[in-house]
Amino acid sequence: MSLVRNVGTIGGLTALSRVFGFVRDMLLARVLGAGLAADAFQLAFVLPNTFRRLFAEGAFSVAFVPMYTRALSSEGGEDAAQVFANHVLAVFVWVLLGFSAIAMLAMPGIVWLLASEYQDVPGKFELAVHLSQITFPYLGLVSLVAMLSGVLNAHSKFAPGAFVPVLLNLVLITGIITGYYLREAGGTDVTVAYVQAIAVAVAGVAQLLYMAWATRRAGVRLKLSAPKLTPDVKRLAMLILPATLGAGVYQISQFVDTFFATSLEQGSLTLLKYADRLNQMPLGIVGIALGTAILPMLARHIQSGDMREAQRLQTNAVEMATLLTLPAAVALAICAPAFVTAFFVGGKMTVANGAVMSNIVIALVAGLPSYVLVKVFQPGFFSREDTRTPVWIAATVLVINIAINFYVVPRYGIVGLAGATAFTSTINVLALYTILQKRGWFHLTWKLTGRIARQLVATVAMGAALWLLMPLMADRYGGNVIERVWSLAVLCVSGLVVFFAVAWVIGALDKDLIAQLRRRKRPPRPVDLSE
């Protein structure tokens, strides 16, 4: 199965999840706005969700998938891989239970570390603690989901793992609607927040049940047994520890951002998370899809000693990443006021909130290509079981990020916080590439460099067109539903047409790669971009 097809499968389902995620946040913004209950819930959702990305989908996945793939390729084949997975599962379950129990007991201290300023608002700190204790079991449930997803990914079955976020969003949307009617029947915003927290935990159960079914359907039978620290389990643990930083610098920065955002005026954390939803749309579809698809494929090429195919695979991934993120970043930056107004402003979300949120979006998307390229370059290390190098890079970047935040947050507020995240992500990408290139593991070719340069030309042309169009429909972005839909449709269609038309004419598109996107089978020969 080709990289393009895998990315298409994952990206398509992730796009579906992001659509439901948009609906979720649009509803929540209108129901809760950016007040006390909204901030408390956002913090309660940040905690398990960031740990999920950091440990389960980050450190654990990048360490587990190559080891599981190697077991599949060994003489023992399926049997050896299943034994390894069972041993990991037996230990992993107890680690998750213990960590979750300790975290829930220590939640008042955790919330105080991240949001001590909430104590200045009556009831806000206590609400954040209670909601966080309700949502935190989601981490254990979704971590098991991530393990089952890794098993299926190693078997080139990417669809189930990419679909589970859809279940989360469906359950949360149901929770928002339920909370809204309970509030109308005499409840408060706090009622809505409690219902949402319960919905997070329920979603974790639904996701685990679905992935357990999908795994058995794929013929993989995992069994829970007594924990045993085998040599492979110990090696996995040693890889996970440094990978926690190496694979999760973006997630770790979320905790840093949360700490600084909670020190600002009420509603800042909520606006930051809503703005990040727009940033996460292309990041999730492109970045997660590329990172998920490339890791097991790259591991197989490296383990077989086929360095040429490894170079080709990462080159294709870089080209796809820039092709999709460069225009997305520019379009989001220029059209941020339109998107924010159309999607989020209304109900309890005020126009003033929308103006601040637009500026946050502009600052965040400045780093969009970097966020995605991090996910392309990191597998170059993880597939070789080198999780130490990204640790040093991540630690350095994190220190720089914190230092910058201490300077910019008091002066530029929440927008400065978002800009610092984008800037330090770019530093992270440059450092990762420099080391990959020096070690001879990956290098930019003249062909790829030229194509990226032409993509930039097409992006500039698209940006100019959107800049001219934006003021022409300024009154429509906040109008009725039909006006909002058609005005955004005009912007999106115009931007796509201009970008791809210019890109096609000047050769910014690889026609062989486009052919793969249109086919659903392996092409007769690989696309060679390493010349």
C-alpha cells in the first residue's frame, strides 16, 4: 500500500473527525461562550487530551510500532508479534490504572500548578478540579485505544484508528445538546460543563469498545495476562521515556501555553483552544496522517536496509506536507476574521471575543508548516529507534519557548503566546532536519527544493486573490446561515482554484504524485523524487 493511499485513508477520516470537531466547538462556543465554566472545562479537557497525545499517541506509538513491526517481520511472524503485544498490554494496563489514580488524587495540586490564578475567581478553581477528576479516566481508556491502533497500523489497517476520534466528537456533541436543554430546564453554565466532562469519559469507553471489535475483526487476538517485565517490554520502556519529549514537544508546549494562558484575563484559555481548532484542521488531516502512515513504512525500509526507498518515502512526505500546509497557512492567516466570525461568533461568543480569536489564529498558523514537518522528520529518528536525539532538541526548544513566553505574554497577551509557539516549532524543524542531513539519513534534493519554491509562488498568488476578496464580503461573514456558508465557499473555492491553477502551470505539482492520489491501487513504479 502506497504512502499516498495510506495518507488519503487516514486524512479522509481525520477530516471527518475535524468536521465533527468543528461542529462540537461551534456549539460549545455558542452555549458557554468564553466565561468561567468554559475555562474550567477547557482545562479539564486539556489534561487528559494532552497526556493522550504526549504518551499514548506520541511516545508510546513511536516506540511500540517499530518494535511490533520488527516482530511481525521476524521468523515468529504473527505469533511473535502477538506475544510481544500481550506482554506490553499486561504491563501497560496497570501503569495506566496507577497513573490515573494518582493523578486524580493529586488533581487539586495539578490544577494549582497550571492555573493557580483560577483561585482568584470564586468557584472557578474548585470547578476545574472536579471536572478534571471526571475527565481524567479518559486518558487510560484512550491510551489502550492508541495501542490497539498501533497494532492495526503495523498491519497497514489505518482506518479504525483514524475513525475513533469521530466517536469522541459525536459523544461530546450529544453532551452539549443535553447540557443545553438541562440548562434551559433550570440549570446553569456549570451544568453544561459537568455534562461535557461526563461525556468525555463516556467517549473513552465507546472508543475502546470499537477498537477492541476492530482488532478482533482483523484477526489479532490480544489477551490480558499477569504482568511480566520481559526484555522487550523493558526495551520498550527505555524507548518511551526519551520519546515522551522527542515525539511530544508540541503537546508539552500545550501545558506551557495553558500555564501562561490561565494567568491572563478570563476567557483567554478558551479563546486559545477555539483558535487552535482552526489550526488543528490542516495539522490533523495532513500532519497526523503523514506521521502515522510514514512510521511503519519507514521502519520496514530501514530494517531491510533499503536506504534509497527510505529517502524517497520521506521526500514524498515532505513534498505532500508543504503542498498542503503552505497554502493552508496563508489562507487561514488572511481569512481568519471571516472563519472566526462565521464559525464561532454568536450566542454567548461576542464579536470582541471573535476579534481576539482571529489574531490568535494568525499567530498560530504562522507555524503550521513547521508543526506538520515535525511529524515528517521525527519518524526518521524513531524508525531507527533513536529517541534520544529528539529529546535534546525538544528540551532546548521547550526552554526557548518558556523564555520567550516570559517576555511576550506580559506585553502581547494571548496573541504573543501563540506566536511564540509558532516560532519555536520552526526552530524544532530546522534542528531535526540539520541532524538528519548530517547523519546521511535524509537530505533535500534540488528537485524537491525547486518544487517547494514553485509552491511558494502559487501560494503568494492565492494569498493576493484572497486579500482582494476578503473586504468584498465583510458584511456576510456574520450574517444568516446562508450568507455565512456562501461567503466562505467563495473564499475557499477561489483560493483553491487560484492555487492549483498557478501550481499546475508553473510545475509546482508532481503529476505522478497527483496520479497516485487519483488511483486507489499501487502505481506500476515508485515516484522518484530523490534525483
